[in-house]
Amino acid sequence: MTVNGGVSFWYREIGLPSRRRPLDRSLDVDVCIVGGGYTGLWTAYYLKKGDPALRIAVLERSFAGYGASGRNGGWITAALAGSRRRFAATHGRQAVLDLQREMNGSVDEIVAVAAAEGIEADIVKNGMLRVAHAPAQLPRLRRQVVTAQEWDDDVVLLDAEETVARIGVAGALGASYTPHCARVQPAKLVQGLARAVEGLGVEIYESTPATGIAPHMAETPYGTVKARFVIRATEGFTAGLPGERRTWLPMNSSLIVTEPLGERFWARIGWTGRELLGDVSHAYIYAQRTADDRIAIGGRGWPYRFGSRTDNDGRTRAATVRQLRDALVRLFPSTADAEIAHAWSGVLGVPRDWCSTVGLDRRTGLGWAGGYVGHGVATANLAGRTLRDLVLGADTTLTRLPWVGRKVRKWEPEPLRWLGVQGMYMAYREADRQEVVAGRVTSSPLARIADKVARRD
């Protein structure tokens, strides 16, 4: 039986945390951070480490780690949250290489901080495989590897035999491999990080929604927080703030997780390195082998809700569960009889140009970070360190990266926004059907059209 909702399997495994007290009065602090996910917590962590005298308050509308930080697929990936071409167009090739180097380092930074702070989060750093399992996908995979290598990326191409030796994906024709990726139990990571931040003396106020952000202040139902700097760290929930409805599109992503799979299954499949697993479909999937030997697999099921509505506590439509199960069985046919133990959804932020951003206006004191387009676990760490430098007024290699200060135009108003996103993913799914199910041997032109409409190219 599929258990649906209840935030995520990761919290079902460890239990929902007890709520911290809400704000009960107006405050005057140095830094107010709105949002208690990875971005807000990493920012608080590095700021307090950088200047222990800072008075920092984190405002969280639910509990720390309630959003995507506790619901994601458990990928600490160095994949850029944005387009190399677009970043290079404004800052040049070297700046993009610098950004990729910092992203690679962010994976190791998270692993190191978790160890230093005693956060046990099932982390295994053995890289990531992106598998081609249909003839039309293989040329696309090869092009992606060539392009990545042109940017000095540490990605390599594996043939079918090398791929199956790592993970026995049905019909695997080849894969790309990068070492810059680690598996994590995301709820364990974010809860451990919240405890570490509190231990440094940062106040986290839960059940405290920000009803408005203005220069040097954040409004809540329980009082006003005045601060030299106010950092918006709300990622996929940004659309719920006044004036921000069209800033970033709240994209929904969904996951299912199987029951624990037995030794006979793993003897056939392998996956002994517990690499992260993705594919080269247009509406791609992402998966991990969990610490207790389940498979968690995710993808874009119901990608967008009209009017930028965001959350219903992770509940997931039955049609989405079926789509993800079909994808699971297509990759691993022997899971056909496996029970799906849990299904859930989360929301991520997508800027109109699909490129993440971080910045600070010192005149107004307003800062921001987000728009991670699904690569937020590691990118949020880099954002936290970059916001630290910006707030402290330091001129560093981080503050000169090409995503700093990046601003793009807003998304289209409704119903154009809804129609565009629905049409885009309908095209991607049909392209995948043509390639994977119908056996088309070349990439479907529908996907190229969708890329143009979405401006993802």
C-alpha cells in the first residue's frame, strides 16, 4: 500500500521534529533570515562562524527543513543550477569554470561540515551515473559528455558493459559518470544543520510566517523584525510573498520509495557503490539506493499548480505515483512486484532563464538566494557561504562568481504561465514516449520545441 503525504519518507523514517517556539515579540537583530531550509540555515551557520557577535534570527513558517530541504531526492550534486552559456555571456568562460570549481568543492564542504558537526546523514560520495536506456538517448548522452568536457568537467562516458557493471539498468546502452555527487538522507542533514546553527547561538523561530519583507525589516503576525540585513531564503515558496508571485516559478517534483529490497534483488542489480542514478529522458528521473536498501525515485509528476500555488503537505496524485512506478519498473523490471511504501512531493524555484542567483543590496539591506532548478542541496551551501561574504562586506572569489547579483525578468502572468509549463511538460512526456516506448531512434523534435519555449537551451 502506498503511503501518501505526511511531508516525506525521510521524515517518516526519523520522525517529525518538535516545533521550536514561534516569535512572540518584535525584535532588533543584525541579520534576519526568512526561510529555515538549507539556504537559510547554511547562511546562518557561516555568518555566525564568520562573526560570532552577530545577532541572527531565522523565521520559518512551519518547521526548519519543512520544504524541499527535507523532501528532495538526496542528491548532493555539483551540477550547475543554470546555463553555462548564459553565465558565460555575462561574465566570460573563466567565471563559469570558477563557478563549477566552487560547486565541486561544495559537495566536499557539506561532507566535511556534517562530519565536523556530528551529523549522521547516510552520506556516501561515490558519484553519479546518467544512463541512456533507449537508442535515441545515446547520441544525446554523447553530446552532453562532449559539451561538459569542453568546460573542463570531470565527466566520462561509459559503454553499456561498464554501465551495467555498476548498476544493472535494463536496456542500458551507456552512461556518463561524474565523481562530484554524494547520496544523503536530506531530512537528517537539515535537522542536524538546524541543531548546529542553534548551538552557535542563532535563534530559529518556527510557526512564524513572514507576511512581508521590506528594507531592513520583516513583518510577521507576531511582531516586526528589524535588521541591518534581511535575507530572503524561501526558494520554491517565494511566490507566496507579497510582490514575488512571478519572481520564481514554484515547480513541483515528486518521489516514491519502495519497500526494502532483498539480497537476491541487489545481487542481480549490483549498485554496490550506491552512486546516484539519473537518465537522459527529457522529463528525467533521479534515484538513489537508500541506506536501508530501498530505491527512491523521483521526477516531475504534476509540475505546476495554477497561480503559483505551492503546497499541500507533500500529497501526491495517484497518476504521478503510477508514472514514477512505471519508470522504476522500466529501469528495473524485477521491482514489478515490490511494494511502494511512500509517495510525496516538494517544490523548487525556477527563474525565467533557469539560472540560480544570489545577491545583496547593501543600500536596502535586502539579500536573496535561490532559483536552484532542482540542484539545491549543494548550491544552497555555496549560497550560504557567498551571502556570508556579501553581508560581511568581503571581496572574495565567491562574491565575484557569475550568479552573484543576477536578475532576470519575471514569469508571464496567468494563464500564460500555467499553459506554458503544462504544454512544455506534455511535449517532454510525449517526446519520451516516442523515444522510450515507441522506439524512435532519433531525438524527438518535440523536446527541442519545448526547450525553445521554456528558454532552457
